[in-house]
Amino acid sequence: FLPVLNPIAMRMHSQDYPIETARYRASVTTDCNMNRKWGLGEDSYAGIVADSVAEHFVEHADAVVDLHGWSSVSSAWGAAVDRDLVLAFGLRVSQLRPADVAPTPSMFEAYVQSKGIPFVLAELAPQNLLDRTTIGECERGLLNVMRHLNILDGSLVLPPEQVLTTMGC
């Protein structure tokens, strides 16, 4: 378990450290978003952290659960091949990326998929806040993934209804 991959960005209340403006200013060419540095071997703070985490953790993982904050509705998503894992996370809304649509190169999901490791990403709302409901969704989701992988005994705890959509449709 790695609770925070970019502790400096978290401390600075920023998604990207040290520069976040590359997301919205075309004139800024330095992208410090760690989620876009996987497998590049880039000699930058974000690149070095991504490479180290990849080598020492990801490449030895049975599955990867990537937790993010999100400003909309909490949802889980991943590749169609990981459908059961995505649904096992146990959020009400889930999305699958079709097999013929590749994830964006150099993003964490693409790196994990290239290693053949099951992957689910959970976007948990509300963003930038610790909320009892969100913490409960996260806890339940992580325990569900461990049950799904037979790391823990017990049944999955799922919402009464789950909505599954395909990305881009």
C-alpha cells in the first residue's frame, strides 16, 4: 500500500509538483503530472518517483488500485479485461474502456496494463475533502478487491444496484 505517491504535491495542495499550469497553458512545456510519467525514464522529480514506484512496487503487484479525488460522482473504471475487478471495487457507477481503445501512453493505467497486471481506478467524490462517505467507499472498495483476489475471506459488499457503462459511448 502506498497511500500517497506525490507527498510534496499533496503538501502543496497541488495535483502536480512543482508546476501545475501545463494542464491549461499551452506555453508551459514542463508537465509535472506524475500520472503521465510512467515508463518514460524521465529525469525529473515526477519521473524519478514514478520509475522507483514502478520498479519496487508495481512490477511485484497482484493488482493495482489507483485512488483519485474527483469533483463529480464517485466511479470506478478500467479496461474491459478487468471488468470483474472494476465491479468488485463496489461503486454504484463503473466504466469500462473497450479492448480496442488503448489507454493514453505514459499514464499509470497504460504502464500497469503493459505489465499484464489487473487495474482499477476509483475517482472518489468530493475532490479535495475528506468525507465519511468517500472514506467508506474507499475502505469497502479496497477490502472488496482483496476479497475478489482471495487475499481476504468473505463476500463482496456491493451497492444494491451497479451501473456499468462503456467509455466513449
